[in-house]
Amino acid sequence: MTDGLRNLDPSLRRAWHPLCRSSEVTEAPRAFTLLGERYVTYRSGDGDARVFLDRCPHRFAPLSLGTCEGDTLRCAYHGWVFDPDGVCVEIPALGENATLPARAKLKRPAAVTESHGMVFVAPDPPLTPVPSVEAAYDPAFQKGDLPVLESRANAGLLADNFLDMAHFPFVHVGTFGAGEAREVPNYTVIREGYTFTAAYEHDFANREDPGVAEGIRPLVQRRLLTYRYTAPFHLELAIEFLDSGGTNVIGFFLTPVDDETVRIYSSLWRDDLGGSEQRMRDAIDFEVAVVNEDLELQSQFEVLALPLDITAEIHTRADKTTVELRRILRDFVGDARSL
Ligand code: FES
Ligand SMILES: [Fe+2]
């Protein structure tokens, strides 16, 4: 690992990754790739998302071409039927009451769960927790999902980018960056296991606050930014507007797809839109434009790897969150390898 952490590092099998959105799992089997392996997913009659390797154990045909029959999945090639636990329960070519081969079982990931509208998968027993966004449990917040984005990128570098505070005035000139202060205020990072939190308060020009035009509040106001990171590639940024009120939360959940591809699942939680669907759509469009500014740069990196050797790059006091990201991932990779 001289280059750093690549998308297909085997240690990443021991963590949770989003495979797809819950809404994409239906009765019709569908394939999604994660860590270089293709999985088939379908929703069984009991409502659970079922996930298996997309390969029939008979002749390795893609099971995603098959059909769901109640709780079971029938392969499109020779019609073998598998129950929701992946055990073969019928081989049409053998007729009725046949003895079925004991090895006729689908391979499945160690753990599957649904959270925040996504299906999370851990290929091997996970060391990290499932990411959890507090605002999702608060009824004051309305949720909006960004379209799923896919890009040439490294998941570690992209997590670094979403935690980074110093790039706003440069990368985001076309969206929110123009008026942003260049200096990053001092802040502390609090680590807990494979997660950390970092928070700071700063002044900003609140041009969207109608109270400014009405003369109720000054243009320059206070806001509190809180970053919460969960290894390997999940993070949440909460922006609390301390003067005008309201909180915006954005969550990023990154899937290492193959060596050079990342899928980005992102959702917004807002308590300041008055339930308006239109305002949520506008917020989503704006956020997509912001993420595309990031991807334009991230997709161009020559080496798609996140350095975990702290001496390889140059760090400043403005980079504390992204240094902690490297430390946690270095520990995670070490822990996963020692197992
Ligand atoms: S390959 Fe699936 S039943 Fe033969
Ligand atoms: Fe950015």
C-alpha cells in the first residue's frame, strides 16, 4: 500500500457501504457493484432486502436476469430456485422430490441492513458502525435525496474533499464559495473509535435571510458547522444558523465501486423549508451543482489513492479533520489486516 488507500483495498470488505437506495430494491432483481463485486438484490415477500453475489452457483449466470417468485429467486438460465436465505429448493431438470446438491447455495455478504433510505452491505463482518444521522429521527426535518452520482474518483480522497474546509472559495466559486472567508477558524476534533466530530462557529454573510432586507437582522451573522465522520466514507455536515434560526444537514455516503469509480449517495435534511417540495427541489439542484464542482477536480487526480502515511503530504492547522480521517483509516486498515 505504498500509494495509499485505493478503492479495492481488501480491508474495506470489513465495513458498511451503501449498495443502492431502498427504493431501487423491488420484486425485480437488480445488480449493483460494490468493491469490485456484483451483487443481486430483490425484495422478498416479507419486505426484506435480499442481497447475494450476482452469480448462480450452477453455471455462474447472473441472477439479476432471474425473476422473483414470492419469497424466492429463480435463475433465468436453468430455472433453479433459491429461498430467501439463498438455499436451492428446486432444480427443474431433476424433476420432483429430487435430492438437491448441498453446495447449491448462494453466496451472500456477511451483513445487510437498511438505514436512511439506503441498503448498506458489509461483505465481511464489519468493524465500523452503520452511519446514523440524528436529524433523520427528528420530525421537524424534511428529507430530500440527491440523484445518485457516479464518478471516476477515489472514495478516500472524496471523503477528504467533503471534510475539507479550505477549498470553498476556490472550488465553489460558481455556487456558494465566492463570499466565503478564506481563513479556516481554529477548531478541535473529537475522535471516538472509528468516528469523529469537529465543530466551529464563524461569521458569514447571510444573503438568503429575508430578515436582513427587512432590517431585523444584520447581514453578517453567526453559524455553527458540525462535521460528523464515520469510517470509512460516510459524513454529515450540519449547519446551524444561530441568528436567523434553522438547520441544514447534508449527508454523504460513498461507495467504492471499482478501482477508479465511486458512487455518491447524498441526502439533505432541512427544518427551514416549511414542508415545501419546491424549495427542497431547489436545494437539491443547488447541492448537485456544488458536488459537481467537487467532482470536476476529484475526477482528475492522477493517482486514485488516499495517502495514509501522515508524512507523505503537507498538513496545516486548517487540515485537522482530514488528518483525523487519515489516522482513523490507517487504524481501521491495520485492525482489519490483523484479523
Ligand atoms: S446457471 Fe443458474 S440455473 Fe443454471
Ligand atoms: Fe466541496
